[in-house]
Amino acid sequence: QVQLVESGGGLVQAGGSLRLSCAASGRSFGSNAMGWFRQAPGKEREFVAAVSWSGGSTRYAESVKGRFTISRDNAKNTMYVQMNSLKPEDTAVYYCAAATKYRGTVTIPVEVRQYDYWGQGTQVTVSS
């Protein structure tokens, strides 16, 4: 079992920055690929960024590439996403997720269906 708790969301002006954290419980955190997704009102949940179990490989959605940076600290059982140059269209609930079925592999999943544990989400609002 993996439990995930996001924090760090809030209200920020366009051009500003936020850092989201995802604290995980469970002995296998360091073996799982992890990802960030977001969901805006009336829209489907979409991929934002993902990181391999080791932290050595990452993937990003085109819409955030160059602005967001995903990272993880396996010693602290925590994943992060640093979000810079925020835009109003980044407004959404942000979720962290764990993909235990790819444990120990180099696969970095990017689809919702590939993740099996989810946090409750944290709201990010970017004002114009």
C-alpha cells in the first residue's frame, strides 16, 4: 500500500512560482515511478510530469516543459515539482500518483490508467 499527501498549492500571480510536495508512506516508495497530474474544472485529468524510481529520468507534458521541474528524494519519501513562470491556464487541482506496476523498471508512465495510487490533490490557482 502507498499513501500520498500533496502540499504546497495556493494562489499565485501569473509569472510566479510554486513548489508542490508529495509525501509518501510505504516501504516501496523508492522503487516506484511517480508522477504529477492536474485536473481543471470541466476537463479530464492530464499528465504534467513523471520521474523514474531513481530520479534519473523524467518526462514532461509539452505545456509545462521548460517551466516545471520534477524531482524526488527517496531518503525522505518525497517527490516535488517546482513550477515557474506560472500561467492562468496552469490553474487546476494537482495530484501526485505512484505507479507500482512498473516497480524497479526504467518505464516512466504518462497515462492516468498506468498509475494505481493517488493523493487527494492540492489546488493551484494562477491569477492574471
